[in-house]
Amino acid sequence: MANAQPAQARPWNPNFKHTDRERWICVYPAYINSRKTVKEGRILPKDVCVDNPQTLEIRDVLGTSGLVIGVENKVYPRELDHRDMKTRGRVRVQLRGENGEPLMEKFPDRKAVLKYACEMIPKLKTRQQSGSSTQSQTQPAQGSKSQKKKGRKGK
């Protein structure tokens, strides 16, 4: 009976093919987080990025696009709290085939993949439900603040 262990990352070798997992691009949530600065790891402009994306959201979006992906339990090196589960994880994406040509014309490079993820994550059902629930919670609170208290001041 063979032990089923996850594949370990191999040391870098310039002879790796484009189909080897070590040659796939890495996508950390910090790359597209609008709350991060460029110094903290954001790659795209802030107006394009998403508010606190999670690895599972990136996986869902890129997986449905037809790209070959893999999820790894890694932490972005610039992340301050390595124990925070919301910041854990990275998604590996295969962009090129055996001959080095892009697998999909829609995704010729890393920035195209990141922009696509930023466009699609807000359209996820989990994002739309959480956004509508926060709006419905804030509206009654605003209405109650405008009401005056009744009764005498001393009691």
C-alpha cells in the first residue's frame, strides 16, 4: 500500500517544461486586494481591485474560466499575520502549453488573469448576498438615529 503524500515542490531547474507545476504563475489574494498598498503586494491599480478577496473566490472564478489551476496552502511572504486563515492560500495557474504558447488567447499573461479575477469576483453569489445584507442592516440603523427621545430630561 503506497503512502499518498502531496507532491513536494522541486528545486528550480531551467529545464522545466511549461506544463510543469513549478512554471505555473502564482496568484495570491494580496495581488488583487484593494485594501493593500503596492508596498504590501498589490499589483493592479486600486480602482480595479477587489475588497479583501479570498483564495477560494479566486479558485472558483479561475476554475470556471477553463484554466488549469491548483490550490496550495501557502502564505504570501509580505503578509503580517501568517496565522490568519483568511490570508492563507495561493492559486497556481497554467498559462502556457508544451510549446510555450498561451493555452487561451484570453489570458496571454499574469495581468490578464488578475484583471479577469477582479472583474468576476464581485459577481459571485456570495459577494452579492453579503453586500445586500450589509446594506439592509445599515438602513434601519440610520432611521432609528433620526428619531428623538421622548420623556422628561431628568428621569
